[in-house]
Amino acid sequence: MKNKLSVSNLLGIKYISLEDINSIFDAAENFKEVINRKIKKVPSLRDITIANLFFENSTRTKISFELAQKRLSADVVNFSSSGSSIKKGETLADTVNNILSMKVDMIVMRHPSPGASVFLSKNVNSCIINAGDGCHEHPTQALLDAFTLKSKLKDFSNKNILIVGDILHSRVALSNILVFKKLGANVKVCGPLSLIPKYIETLGVEYESSLENGLKWCHVASMLRIQNERMNQSYFPTTREYAKQFGLNLNKLSQCDKDIIITHPGPINRGVELSTDLIDSGKTVILDQVENGVAVRMAVLYLLASKL
Amino acid sequence: MCAFNAKKILNTSKLSLILRRLASQLYENHNHFENAVLIGIQPRGKILAKKLKEILISEYKIKNIDLGFLDITFFRDDFGRKNKILSPNKTSINFFIEDKSVILIDDVLYTGRSVTAALAALQSFGRPKKVELLSLVDRRFSRHLPIQPDYYGVKVDSINNQRVEVKWDKNNKEASVYILQNEK
């Protein structure tokens, strides 16, 4: 962590460099040690006020950001669109500018519209962290996934990562592809062709139609959730058929005859992308991802706040 | 910042004598270290703390001394106030400090701000019975805060645009202490 980040906002993995990613990992390593202490709080951000604006539902990301902020001693205000003046027709930029005039230093925002955080960064004068914008990007999730894998793989070069599931609607998929490619890994995507974006090859990613073949190839299987809430039409015949073809279970895993690291960003559709026996077997790193999420978000907040 | 006009104030043999004297003072006050621990402030107090532990073990035949390293980065009071980012180091304290005498060790005591940050950081590891400060170089007349060392190697009079540096060789075996003039 020799230099400050090259950016003043974290809008997406697309906008940050490999050096930035490594700086975040270095700081996250230190914060991981801090959050495993008996007293988990450090005073670094005690003068900083952060607003968490969640225009879309969230469990992990919201709690993880809030814990990260509190463990850095920042002052935190939470906002959700239900019960706010958004319902009275106030625009996003107006809402945020009003919040900022109450002397808020940083904004963490989740929004259902792709590009919302980029729009905001151009229209308000504050530090913006994207906590997920529609089916565009979810940079902190990608960073915590990569940070978790780094501790297992040590090095990403010549490592094969298979991303399985709903690539079309997943913001995690795009951010993960970008971060894994920047770190030097090989990436393939797997899932029903109807859920694979047409531009996928422009990202330097290959398509694999068979989960079994993909598992033989990969060191890491990153399983994604089927995002029913974003689907406005039927992309595959039935959930049961999807689970049979693209769902991962202990039986399919045992046929590979090697150790594969299984990740999932949550929330999980049990019995669809991952079987219950696999989730409960302890062979996934899902809870490591959640733990690392707090450390990585502390690192992002710390590094961006140092530029205020 | 480029440094020029370096003045050596301690060479290896003088430094070795000072370290032995400091170890003897620690032994006088803490005997066999049953209730005392050494904690080096990262990054520059780490080597010094290791050296003192080595001397205490080899010359005073103390069997077991707890030694830890404390990173103070996240407790500093100059966050966001400098152009250069504060780089954290590893904290490694694998023992309880509750009701122990803690000897905080750093190479140079200047404004006292690092020590204040270390005292705050130490609270994450319990409530020590007592905290003492050992500093190899005490830059007196430079303090911003009411902090004084309990043990010091040498007192130095220096002005604000000077730096005092303890430079160890590659193997951390030999060291010298310099006063360096900073270019404005």
C-alpha cells in the first residue's frame, strides 16, 4: 500500500487499476486482523460521516458496509427509499444533494438502475461507493470474492475460474470477470445460453455449455444466483431442469476428483444453484466471503476517505 | 524529501553498549519478566524490541519473554492530513496484556504522537497494569504532547527540519544513528 488509490470514487472494477486492487487487498489484510481482535474498533474515520443509500433490498452488503463503517468509527446514517421523499417524486440527484448539504462526506449507494452511481458521481460533489447498480457492477463484492480466493490460491496467474449461472442479470458476474481478468486468471462462464450476454467474448471470456466439462477445467467455481426478480420473461423451462443441468451438488463435485473452491455471493437459492448437502458440507467458502466482506469494505472506505 | 549533510551520532559499538545498558535497566525493574511484556511499535521499534529480547535471554538467562509488535496506523491522528498514504504493518500480539506491565519500544521519540496512538491501540488488547516507554533516541524539546520515556538510549537536540534515523544493516546486526538535514 504505497500509493493512494487512483480514483476518488469506487464506481466499478472497470475504473480501477491492478495497483488499486492490490492496495485494497493489502489494507484488507490488516483490517482482517483488526476485526478478529476482541476489541474490533479503530478510530481512523472518526471525523467522517457516511450515508448508506439503499434504493433496493440488501442484507449482507448493507450490514457489511455498516459494520465496516462503525468499526472504523465513522458516523453513519441509513436511508432506504421506502418511506422517503423519493415516493413523492424527488429525483435521485436532488435527494443526494439534500443529504450532502447536511455535511455528509461519503455516499454508499445501491440502486436498481445500471449506471446510477456513475450518474451520481457526475452530478454531486462527494465520494461515491457503488454497492450494486442494477445488473451493471458490484465492485466491493468482486473485491471480496477475489480477496477470499487470493488467500486460497496465492496467485491468480494460470488459475481457471468458472462463473456459473445467471450471467445476464448479475452485477456480480461482470465485476468478477473484470477483477479476475485484471488479476491474471482465466475465466469461463457457464449457464443456459439465454442467460449469457451477447457481448461476453469482448470481455476475454469463453462460454462453456457443460457444467461437468467446466468443473474439470476450473480451480474455482463461482456459483451465481438465478435473479428471478430481474427476469421479465422465461429464460429456461423450469427451475428443476436448471438445477439438474447447472446446479452444483456433492455428487457432481465428487466426480471431478480434485478440490475445487466453491464461492457464492449470496443470497442462495437452496436446491437451485447449490444443493443443500453441498452448502452444509463445509466445502464452500461462502462464510469466508462474508467475513472478508467487512475487511475489504473497511479497506475501501479507509483508502477513499484518506483522499477527502 | 532528499537528505544531505548526515551526521552520525551513534556507531555500532556505542549502540551495542547502550542496548546492553537498556537491557540491564529492564532486568532491574522487571526481573524475569513473569508479569512484563515487550511490545515493539511497528515498523521501527520491531528490530529494537527483538534485539533487547535477545540480550535479555543471552545475558540474563531469562527463559521466556513475551514479545509482540503493534501497528498504530489506524490509530494515528494525522489520517487524511498528509499527501502520502499511511501504510499499515502487521500487528502480532499473541498473549494477554491484562494486568501485565507493558514496555512499549520505539527507536525515536519525537512529537509523542506515535506513542499516543500506540497507547490507544494497546487498549484493544486489554487493560495493562502499567505501561512504560523505552526509546533509543529521545529528541527532547520537540514534543507536541506530554509524553516522556522511562528508558532512553541517548538524548538528542535537533531542530524541526532535521530527521533522526536509526539505520540497521541488511541482517539487522549492526546499526548507526544519524541526524539528517531535510531539504525544504
